[in-house]
Amino acid sequence: MTSWVGRTAAEIATAVREKQATPREVVAEHLARIERLDGRIGAFRVVRAEAALAEADEVGARADLAELPLAGVPVAIKDNLAVRGESNRVGSAATPDTRADDDHITVARLRAAGAVVVGLTNVPELCVFGTTEGVHGTARNPWDTSRTAGGSSGGSAAAVAAGMVPIALGNDGMGSLRIPAANCGLVTIKPGHGVVPAGISDGDWFGMSENGPLATTVEDARLMLSVLADTEVALPEPSGTHRIAVSLRSPLAGVTISKPYATAAREAAGVLIKAGHQVRRADPPYPMSLGVTSLTHWTAGTSVDAQGLDPRQLTRRTRVHAAVGKRFVDRVRAGASREELRRRLEPFFAEYDVLLTPALARRSPKSEPWHERGWLRNVMANTNYSPLTPPWNLTGWPAMAIPFGTLPSGAPTAVQLVGRPGSEAELLDLAEQIEKLHPWRRTAPSDQAVSS
């Protein structure tokens, strides 16, 4: 019997469309893997075993089965996006346990394309931090379960990296797709503003948050993005040779890039040179004020999200984060600092098509109860390991994380690609070239996934 666990979404959908497999057998295999592994990984808050099998049967009976781009593909959904019939807890005890009447538009698009929702994945409270733990569960990196999967799409990334689903839906407000993807050896793209519907929370963190795919291959990321993207948004055709800047400098003063991540970026640059691209070292003109701008936007977004919730049921780190941000909400909403950052960086992206950087500064923190620790300790841990993602939420420009290289532990390292508005296709094209010339292992070995 053919096993569908470990296959890509594209492979599964093709097999289902060609009647080589049924959606039920594909989903059942993945549910069995979730049952076997997730007690140690902690990817899921809710597993929809019975509902998913019933929905798989519905997909299998659809008259348009042969046309569905994600026919029978199991998918996991981040627990800050509505799934019909399920509650949406956003990692908190303060949120209501109320079942959603309708799917979020991105979930609806995945289902319309033939995907089957197998569960909702763990997030840190209100999706604030770059580690995933809290009252609903702790998501660990399947490559090294002593380390956090990252955040805030940590559960979604862990589910894909452990082979529990081939693709998952997450979102990114300050790096929340790219951080866990980089930790867990996955491909992701944070699309530019307006490419994929957001609607993640009140104001989407002032327009900084974007929904996007988590996958093990560029092909799957591209496929999922095509399903999620607004139909009126045409992804441009990729061009040939690109001018690529490589930067090993942290955007935040005082934060250094560790050797494994700097090495990953240098070696990825070498791969792109061999592919025929014009690559040179060049640092974007990050302003000294970027750290302050990032902190004010980060905290202000949480302040808005925490409105109406009982502060006594929020963890201390979240309460403090929201309280700090309350004084910045009006200033952040005005958008002047983001517009100033875009103006400062636009000339750099007029000279270079794409920016290549390390995806992280160092490996992720230990998987520990960070939600029980103080606010400043959390902020410093996040800042020191993930300083490279926030600028591109502030600008609203597309950015990707791609696996490249390994840490001494054997866990993956990763690089980041950033482009100007509308460059999603160019970034995916470059990522595909890297994948072809420097392939990666797509999922963590099962014995690693269940090790202590």
C-alpha cells in the first residue's frame, strides 16, 4: 500500500484527482501520524479527526474533483483564523470558547480548492511572541524537541515539519511565518500587502499582518499561495537574471548574527552566483530608530487585540506588552514612521531586485514556559534571535524564508529573500533555483520528532 504521509501537497492532489488515492485514506494516514507524534510535538490545539474524515468523503464525492488544485490535501490552520464549527482561542484563556459560524476567507478558499482541515494549531497568547507556548499547549521543533518551534505560527510549522500535514496556513505580523519556518526547515512566503486577504484581527496590526503558506517545497508554497491570493491579483512572470544584495548585518543595532546563519547566507549567495545572478555584498540603509519603530508597532498591535479581554486572564507578559503599546496606538495608526521607512529603503530596492539575508540571528530559544516569564526577558529573547524579519512587515513588502544548511545539532538553518512590492513570483523563482541546486530534507525524521 502506498503511504501518503511525507508526500507533497502537489503529489497528493495529483493522485487524488487521478483516482490513485481517496481523500479519506490520505486524511486517515495523516490523522494517525498526528495521534502518534503530537503528544511530543504539541502542534495542535484541536484535532478534527471525525469531522475531517467526513469532509474528506465530501471532497471525494465532488463533481469537480478532477479540477481541484488541493484535492484531498490535509491542511492545518493557525488558531487565530476562523474555522467553521470550531472555537478560535488565539492561545489565550481570555478569549471566548465560541464556535465560529463561518470560515475565514482564506480557510474557505483552501476548502473550495479541495483541502481538508484536520485541526487548529497552537500559538502564543494573542500571537505576540516568537515562541509558542501557553495554556493550550507548547509547540516544539520536530528537528530538536528541546527547542521551541518558534512563533507565532509555531504549531502550524511544527505540524508540517513533522509530516503531520503537507501544508499549513499561518500568518506573519513581525515574522510569525518566517521565524517558525526558519526554525523548522520549511518554505514560507509573507506576501506583500493586498495579495492575500488578511482579516486576522482588529486592523491586522495596522496592516502589517499577512496570511501565507507553510510548506516543505517551493512548489507547494507557490500552489498554496495561488489558492489564497485574490483572483484579481496577477502574480507577475519571473524574469531572468537578478541583481541581488547580500547583507549579514542585523537591522537592529547591537544584535549580532551567529556563524551558522551568516554561513548559510554566504553559501546561498554562492548558489545564486552559480545560477547566473549578479550578487554583491550591500547593506540596506536601516535607520537607527528601527528598533523603536518595531517595538512601538509590535506593542500597539497587541494593545488593540487585547481590548475587550479580561486582563486577569491574560499572562503577565501579554498584559505588559499591551500596556506598553497603548500609548503608541494613535501614533502607529497614523503610519508616518512606516512611510518614512519605505522612502528610506526604496532607493536600495531600485538598485537591487532582491535582498538576501540570514533568516534568523541564532537558533531558537529552549522550549520552556516562556509565557510564565517576565515581559522584558521575552522581548530580549525574541529580539536577539529574530531581528531580521520585522522591517518587511513595516514596509509591507514580500519576504520568504527558505531552508539552507544546518546547525551543529542537525536542525536546519535558513535564509531570507526580500523583494519590492509585487515581486512574489520573482522570490519564488529564486527560491526554486536554490532548492534545485541545494536541496534540503523536507521533514524531520520520525525518531527525531519523538525524541526527548
